[in-house]
Amino acid sequence: MTPKDFETWSAQAAAWGAKYRDTLRDKPVRAQTSAGDIYHAVPPKPPETGVEMEQIFADFERIIEPGMTHWQHPRFFAYFPANAAPVSVVAEYLVTAMAAQCMLWQTSPAATELETRMMEWLRDAVGLPSEFSGVIQDSASSATLAAVLVMRERATDWAGNQKGLKANPQLRIYCSDQVHTSIDRAIWVSGIGQDNLVKIPADPVTGALPPEALDEAIQADLAAGFLPAGYIGSVGGTSIGGTDDLSATIKVAHAHGLFVHIDAAWAGSAMICPEFRTLWAGVEMADSIVFNPHKWLGASFDCSAHLVRDPKVLVKTLAIQPEFLKTHGQDGVIDYSEWSVPLGRRFRALKLWFLLRFHGLEGLRTMIRNHVAWSQSLCERLRAHPDFEIVTEPVLSLFSFRQKGASDADTIALVEAINADGRIYLTQTRTGGHIAIRFQAGAFDMTEADIETAYDVLIEMSANA
């Protein structure tokens, strides 16, 4: 591809992206294809000779786009958002064009130093004290894995990497039963093992881990000869928004010498609004915190903010320094590959810089406040409707509901009917032993009119169920 061709097709891709965003409201939110449609539309063998870009682009529009679920759709109310504000996408064009591998300071000083500054901006924006430092991980899953590895090394007197786990008593990690499954995976990958992740039942009403139950579990494990290593707190859990009383649970964990990591992957972004910070009161006592700007703040995936009280424990756990990775002649530089599991690193800080400067914190606060207000308004309208009941109360912009008297099968059938209709997209969860429908408002470009559409669709589809 010549430089001129590169310019032409880059411009065409940008034009396609702008048109795509502009017409999203006209598309069904979830892909309406059947399993295997895309697979069978792509030839089983690669071409022996090159294909013209006109044909490749046409096939992209014909085959790929219809098979995509539209995560930037303003009526995407499923899961949690994976927002990509347009200004963030522009930054990603530049990152992709430069295609730098930013593993070390010397491999791109601007990437490292901007990352340091952006993590300071985010730390201050969510009200954390200045002793926290940060690194941009690819996802909360990676941040949690890094934290669990620190728990393992710290509990084994930094011998786990060298000697393995057999030289020590069985390690134990504690959390509520409301945590994301990424915590389970971190326990698997770290070698600690699923049986040693102690999931304590959360309060069925509040979704919070009872601090006295955490203390009892740790005491029982100590008496049984286990080695308690860490506690993972939940703020805004994926299912129903389950949130621990961090002021109480962190005190319990620290009293027993545990390392504390807080998973606020979705809800942490809302902490740029001071009025919502009561949700994670006490978080400043934690050792490690993660939240995802690629969820609610609008940074395109992947961009996960991992803030730590003492980065030396991350480096001591994860750093490997063969001669070819050493930086000579520069003192005091940070190599962020030593703060994360992967060696390779993308230039993720650029999209944060563009995003935060273009929208400003107040613009992002207004978006989040609107989402919370609109979602809670919908909750109250459904509560007042004779066909529905609220199952779990709103946590920020997340709540769950179902039709009155509906069986689990009825509820799943209603979710499927709603998603097949295409105007909105929802997912289900299980709480209190039964299926409920999750609703979460968080799409970057949604408006109050989209909430009105959601209400209309729910009433219409419920009447037809």
C-alpha cells in the first residue's frame, strides 16, 4: 500500500466510522445473525494473491458489519458499557498509525511520561490521596491478577515465584459472592486454586460482604493452618451492583495483615462525581484499586486504571530485567512493563489525554449524573406499573426487575424477545435464587429519549409475553 493509498483508505475508514456512529439509532442493538452465518460467508482458504481494497472494504460492509452487536448504540443497556467516545477513537487512529511498542521508557518516552501524568489526573479526579500511583492495564482482569500475584508473593515472603506454592501453607483469598468471575480466573492463573478463594455470602438486600463474616472466615482459616493472603472488595458488582462496606472490611483485612485489592471496574468511573463517593467510603485505606475508564468514562477499550499505594510491591512481584530490557544512562525512569503481567504495551494514555481535555471532568460528570438520574427514574416508573416488580434497588445506574409472577423461564423468554426486537438490548442475572432482568444505563451518546424508548419497549413486550 503506497502512502497515497494509505491516506485514501484511512480517510474512507474515518468517513465510514462517522456515518456508522450517526446511524446507530436506526440499527438493531444486538446482531440479528444466526450462529455460523459469518463463518460460512468467509472462504475456507486464504487467497494466494492479494485482493483489492475496494473488494475487502465491500466485504467488510457486507459480511462483518451485520454480524456485529453495536456496543456504541445509545440503547445498549446490557452488561456494562464499553464506551468509545469519538475523541478517543481519533486518538486511537494516531496510536495505531504510530504502532509503537511502549514496554519501556526508552521505547517511547512520551508514552511512559504521559501515562504517569494521566494516572495522576485520574487519581485526583476520583478523590484518592496523592500517595497512590497508577498504571494503565489492559483490563480489570489483568489488574486483579497482578494484585493477586502480589498477595501470593507477599504472603510467601516473596518466595512464590522462585519456589512455587508447595513450600508454604495453603494460601487463602477472601471476597463476597458478588465479585466478578475475573477474580476466580486470577486465582486459577496464580496457582492458588479455586478451593482457596473463600466466597462469603453477601447480604441478600444490600449485596455487601458482612465484615464480621470476613473476620470469622479468616479466624477459622488461621485455626485450620491456612495462610490468609488477601481480600478483594467489590464496589458495583456486575450482577446487581453488590458493594462492600469498605471502611469496615478493609479494617478487618488489615488487622490480619492481608493485602487489599478493590474491584470497582464499572462503578469507579462514577467517583469523579463527589456525591457518589459514599459508595466506596474507606477506599483510601486499600492497597490496590482498579476501575475501567473504558467502561463509563468513554476511553475506547482497552484502558483500565490500576492504582496502588506502593508500586514497589508490583515491581518486586512482576519485574524481570534481562540486559536487553535495561535502560542505561537515564536515572529515575519508569518501565511500566514491570508493573503488569504482559511485557508488550500499547500507548493507552493518549486516548485518556484527548478524552479528558476535550470533554473536561465536568462534561463527563454531567453524562454520568444523567445516566444515574434517568435509570433511577425508569426504575420508579416500573415500580409503579402493575406488571413489574423491582428485584434489586438501584446502585448508581444499575437495577434489576422482572414481571410479577414470572417464572425463570418466562423471564428469560422475555429478555430474548426484547433483544430479538432490536430496539434495546438487555441481559439477565440470577439473584435470590431466581432470574431477574438487569438494566444499566451507560452508553456515551444516550439521551433521555432513549430511556423513554426503553420504557415503551418493556411495556409493549411484557404485554405480548
